[in-house]
Amino acid sequence: MTTYTEAARGLEFLLWEQEEGYSREKVTLTASQGALLAGTVMAKVTGTGNYVPYDDDANGTTAGVGIAAGILCYDTANSGSTQSIVIIARQAIVKNDLLVWEASNDAGEKAAAVVELTALGILVR
């Protein structure tokens, strides 16, 4: 018998949110970030205001990318130009094991991001 594994769905990481119009924010994704999965922890680039995947290691070269600023709601295809995305930006509860992290983030960096998300009212369980 063939076994099929179903991929995570958009917002599957979300346990609770205040209200769709309050917890979610429409933001701009920086171009050429690769294909991103729902649940990716995002950061806001200080210089542009655009969003990228959280990467604490790159914070020294690009201000803001090492500060968690939300969680991507839906899978997003790679694009050579900026695109609009929706993130959970505040007042929500999310599943820790369904969060998606940039590969270089270690346990300490993930823990720091969880503290930053908590400051936004996003509780990680």
C-alpha cells in the first residue's frame, strides 16, 4: 500500500488569533527570497521596511533581519520582484513544531526569536 504524506497547509501553525483584521498584516516581501512555506518566521529589514525570513546570523550585515517580526500565513513562490504577503503580526497563539526557520538559525537564535514574537503578543506553544 502506498503511503502519502500531506504537506502542511496555510495557517495550520495557527492555534488562535485575536481577529483576522487585527492579528494579520499585509506586508511586502523582498524580491528573490526563494519559495517560502507557511509558518516561516519573518523579519523586517530596517532600511526598506520589506520582509525576509528571520536570520539572526545576517543581522550584522542587514539591519533588522535578526529580529522576529511575524509569521508567514501562506506558502509563497519565489519572485524576482517584491510581492505582497500576509503575516501574523500580533496577538496570536502558534504551534512551535510547525514554525519554519531559516536553516542557519540554531536553538539559541530560535529561542531569542520566540521572545521577540512574545513581545508582539504572538505566543509560541
